[in-house]
Amino acid sequence: MKHITIIILTLMVSAPIYGQNAGDALRYSYWQYGGSARYVATGGSMGALGGDYSSVISNPASLASFRRSELTITPGVLISGTDATFEGATFSRSRTSGNFSEAAIVFASTRPDKWKTVNFSIGYSKLADFSQKFNYTGESEGSIANYFLELSQGLDPSQLSDFDNGLAYDTELIYETSTPTLYENDFFPGDRTSKFQSVNQSGSMGELNLAVGGNMNHKLYLGASIGVPIVSFSSEKTYQETDVDGTVNFFNGLSYTENLNTSGVGVNLNVGAIYRVNQALRIGAAFHSPTWITLTDTYSNSLDFDITYNEGETNEIRQTNSATSPVGTYEYKQTTPLRLIGNVGVVIKKIGFVSAEVEYLDYTENSYNFSSNASSPDDLFIENEVNGTIRSIFQSTLNIRTGAEFVIEKDFRLRAGYGLLGNPYANNDGIFQGSQFSLGAGYRQKNYFVDIAYLRRTNSQFYEPYGLASSSPVVENDLSQDYILLTLGFKFGR
């Protein structure tokens, strides 16, 4: 129940635009690092070891470990599955999509002075994948009509939104009473409806990264990078209700659709250091600044209300009232939390290595800026309300990643990894919210290498189709992501 309470609180506060809220803030800060097949197979834990471009995303100092230039590309396949449970029934859906995890080039140069290497890199890596597809159906108390009613009380009809409660007013799902700015609908406490919703989400968050790293006497490795996150997100939702028992006067059913496309770009700065204690042990640390993102939403909604009018004692007229919003756009800014990462790696000569990382971040540091392009009191009020909700429902947490690589004969490698995903919600049972494990193999030659990896990530979340001050329908989603990745790499130069 603590999980459910948190999600309800999250979704109760939303902006008068498409609906940026505290829950949406998590989408662009809950990163799940992708990268090369080698990096993924070892659990994303190679930040202190280097030798793989993806480790630069974790700790830029790892770039200094390269002694030859290389080019890598990592395509793959993602299968995302959701088991949605509503009113005791579970519905399973999955979505398969092509997945481009990484492409990068490293320019390495060796030197005769104390700076043994000074290297540069440019690459693109996947930070998060938003692919998800699910649906649910079941009967429960209440209606989304009560949500539109709550949004409308105290407002003049001219103040209602073109995208939600205004559609309900235009279709007569809610209507005025004899008291100005007071509205009603046809539902009474205890009325039940059959509910169905399908949700189809896609998109990703990737980062274009420019990095430089230097190696001082093979003991101290330093690095810095500029990251440019690129966001693409799309959501299509269709929500339906029907009065299966005929107990709600006038109401037969409704269909509410929501379409959203979000694009954005941001910037961050990362610095890191690695110290080589001896031939075997390396320890590292990295600081990732907050990410500042400018986002643009394009959105449209529509509502169809199936109603039966009574004319006289015997005459009934059944019709569908429909309303469609205009296409809206809104630009706003989000700041995601800074990250502190500690790395350790142990190289066992001719056998392989083991490695681990701990990542700290504080999700309460997420914040929106709705007033950068407009200074209306409404924008400022919603900005403060949503940011206040973020601070109250989120917490700081840790992500832990571990991995190992084993040399099989001379040219073959076997790999494995495991990780725990921190729980971003405060006042919640459990430190960790999800987990991941990975397996992989690689074949390496002097001028090229081929790696393959499989990763499975599981998580759970609660979803609300709409939020009410009282009870609301809640769907429990058990999520899984299965990645299959192939990396092709080519080394060049001396």
C-alpha cells in the first residue's frame, strides 16, 4: 500500500498543460546505462578499468587507458514485457524493437613524457529506453468523469482546459449547476464501471559524449567529458469505460485518447580520476553534474461520450458526443540530479578481472522550470507545487553494479554481471526497486574484436490512468527488458 500511496500522490499534482508531474520527472533521470556488449555483459561495472569506450560514460578517466585508437558499433534487439495486474487479473504484453546501443571512436596517442597517453573520443550511448506496451481491463468503483469534475470545480467554463476537463464539459460528461463555477456529473458514490486502457510508449534517451583523458606515468588517470543528452518519447493511450449493469443514469460509456510526443536536448559535464594502486588494483571516482534539459511537448486529446437522453416518459435518444482538442505545444526545462560514482577493478593476470561500481544520486534534486518562457502566476504556482511534490515523495538512493571477465584460452572471453537498481521513492519498503543480470562472450584479435551480450532487467511500478483526491484505480506493472547486443570493434594506429 505504501507503493500505491506514493504513486497516487505523484499523479495528483499536474501542470495545466499536457501533464508534466512529479512522476514524469523520473523518466529522464532514471538512467539504465546501455553501451557495448562487453560493458553490458560485465554489468556496466568497468569504470575503473577502461579498455572499453562505454566505461567513459561512467568514468571519463578510463579513456586514458587506451593505447590504440578504435572504432566500435553496437546494434541490438530489445524485448520489453509488462505484466499488468488490475482488480486481481493479470494481462501480459510485449514489444520488440531494434536497439542501437552505442557507436564511438577513440583517438589514442602515446607520448614520451610523464603524460603517457592523451586520448580523445566521441560517441553516442543509450542511457534509457522507454519502450513499453500494456493493457488492462476490470470493473471497479468510480469514473474518470470524477477526475474531470475535480479539475473543474471553482472555474468558469472559459477557464477549463481544451485538453481534459474542457472536453468533458463540451461532451456534457460534466455540466454546470445553478451555482456558478460548480459542476456535477451523473455518478454517485459506489457506482461501478468496467474499465479498459491500452498504453503504447516508445522512445529513448541517448547521449552524445565528447571526452578527453590523460595517463600520468601509468599511475594516475584523469578525464573529463561533455555530454549532450537527446530525448525522444512518444505515448499513445486509449482509456474506455462502460456501464455494464446499466446503473448509472444517462451514462453508457466513454473513450478518452491521449497522444504525446516529447523531444529535447540537454547538457552535462563529467569529470573522473583513476589511481592504479599496483599491477592488479585500480580505484576510481567520478562526478557527473546535473543534466539541464530543454523539452518540448506536442500533444492532443479527444473524448467520446455515449449518452442516453430522456425526452418525456417513453422517448429515449442515444447518441455519442465528441470533442477533440487542438494540437498543443509547450516548452519547459528540467534539471536532473548530479551523480557520484565510485569504481574499483582487480585485474588477475592471464585470468581476467572483477569489477564493481556504486552510484549515488538524489532524486529529490529533480526540478522543473515552467516559467522560463512565460511568467504567468499559474506557471509559477504549478512549478512550485510540482517541485515541492518531487521533494516530498522521492529520496536519495544507490545503484550497485558488479561484473567479471574470464579469459578462455588466448582469444576468447566469458563475462557475467549483476546489478541492483535503487528505489527512488521515499517512505517505501525496500532499498532496491529492481535488478539486472547479464552474460556475454567475446573474441579478440590484434586489429578487431567481436562481443555479444544478453541482459535481463526487471522492475516494478504502479500506474494510475487518472488521479483523484479520494481512491483511484491503480495498476501494478511488473516490467522486464531483455537485450541482445552485438559489438563490432576495429583497432587502428600503433
